[in-house]
Amino acid sequence: MSPFSAFAVYFIIWWLTLFAILPIGVRTQQENDDVVPGSSESAPAGFRLVPKLLLTTAVSAFVFMLYYVVTVFFGLSVDSLPLIVPTFE
């Protein structure tokens, strides 16, 4: 796997992981009873972006490591799925 391909795969995994992690631990202004006038009640009360970015980076690094091991060391790819997944006929 070339470094550019590895970076592209990691970036895609990172981006998908970011959208999965963003809603974790979010409390709305309504839940905190601290609604700022002129804002929506469902707006986040405290948006801790840096910890979420660090968690996203850690989780996506782990997922990329699994992907790298499966593809490089075991030689599996998307074309290998029919061989792995049993078909019920």
C-alpha cells in the first residue's frame, strides 16, 4: 500500500469516525436550563471540540490499524467477501 493510499483510507476512516463521535456526550441548552436568548433550545451547551478530535484520531488510528493488518498481512480485500461470508442456498 502506497503512503498516499494509506493516507486516503485513514482520512476517510477519520471523517466517518468524527461523525460517529460528535454526538457523544452532547447536552443541549434546554437540558442545562441555560438557554441563550436568540438561540435554539436544542443547541449544544458546551461543544468540547478538542477532546472529540483527539478521541476521533485515536479511534480511527485503531480502525486503520485493523484495516492495514487485514489487507496487508492477511491479503483480504472487498473481493474476498464472497469467500468469507457464507451463502445460504
